[in-house]
Amino acid sequence: MTTESRARSFSSAAARYAAYRPSYPPALFDAVAELAGFPLAGARVADVGAGTGIATALLEERGARVVAVEPGDGMAEEFRRRNPRTPLVRGDGNRLPLATGCLDLLTYAQSWHWTDPARAVPEALRVLRPGGALAVWSNDPDVRVGWTADQQDRIEARFGPGYYINEHPRPQEGLRFTVRRLSWSRRLTVDTHLAKLATHSLFLVGEPGTDAFLADERARLMARFPDGRLEEHYVVDLRVAVRAHDTEGLFG
């Protein structure tokens, strides 16, 4: 199973992705504005790997002027259905179809790990104005919560490490980020949780045993939550770097 096949797998389940994937807490966008050093209202933003537009729509609610960048056919189609007035261009972070110095803010919501940093970092520098900001974030399961940690252990025992591959930008990439972590949760049914689980790339690419795993997982969760409802806990890992005015680098 290649990274490319996992990255492209989402288009086959775009409607389910939009229906079941979690949103982001309002505090995240407060933190983005604080760390970037300017308000989101009126900011020129590109949301890269926009998918079905979960983050794009929330940025627009804050008054940002957003263009979405999305490589997948199915995801782009679902994006247009849900966000008909938002500009959408086809592309990815390794080769942004955007003009040099055109952006105040470049965002990657749950999508940085699909890029090649050796290509994506220079592209970020190119499209951001001096003083503009790169913001990368992801929803990660909060493994401080017992049942969540148990489920993660079962996934890794069955399929190996790397199920959640939300890799964060590394210092050796030449980026100095300010990091903020925000905890939040949502209540939902066991079946909705499993439907969300099934939208992750491991399950979408048809890894052997995924159907049986989900069936076993449903039995385990119903035994633990007999009313059929649970609370998903997340930690949003946010990293923001601001493009310097007088150098070619990014600094936090």
C-alpha cells in the first residue's frame, strides 16, 4: 500500500468523508489568528488539500477570502456541491497553482502529511507574502482517554503502526513553528464513529481484514457503551510559522 494510493483513496468516499469526519473547535481559528499575527477577516487564504471543505467553510465563516486547492476528483466534486460559491483550483502542496506572494495565509488541515516537504516548503515560501503565515493542523485521537488508546492499540496490532499518519512538520525541514494544542470532543453513536473510522485511508484502500476488524470493533464498543453512544476525544495539533520580511525563511 503506497502513500500515493492512500492519498488518492479519499475520492472514492467523498460524501462519507464529508458526513462523518469531525470538524474543528472555534478556539482553533482564534489560535491561528493569534499566532499568525493578523485577523482572519479579509485575509487572503489558500486551503490546501481542502477535501470536501470542512476547514474551508470555517475559515470563510471567520471572514477569510479563501481559495481551495484539491487534487482528488471525487473530493473536488463533493467540495463544489457543498461550497458552490468558493473558488476551487486543482493541485496539491508540492506544486501550488497560485501566484507568487499572493497569500496572507496558507493552511493545511489534515493534509500536510501527504506532501513532500522538500517541495512543499519552497512552494509555501513562494506563495506567501512577507509576514504571511503557514498554518498546519490535524485532529489526532486523544490517547489519554482509555477506550481511544485501546482502539489505537488494536488497530496497530492488526495492521501495523502508521494508521493515523498525521505527521507534523519537522524542525530539520528548516521551519520553526509555534505549536498550540487544543483538546475537544464530540458525542455520537457507535455506528457513526465506525463510519468515521472507515473513511480513513487504511480502510478505503481495501487492506485485508478491515471489514472483519470493523465488525469486531462494533461488538467491543457496544459492550463498553451499551446505550450505543460514545464521546470521541481529539487533540488538535496546530503549528504556525510566519514568513520573515527580510529573509527567505519561515520563523515561529
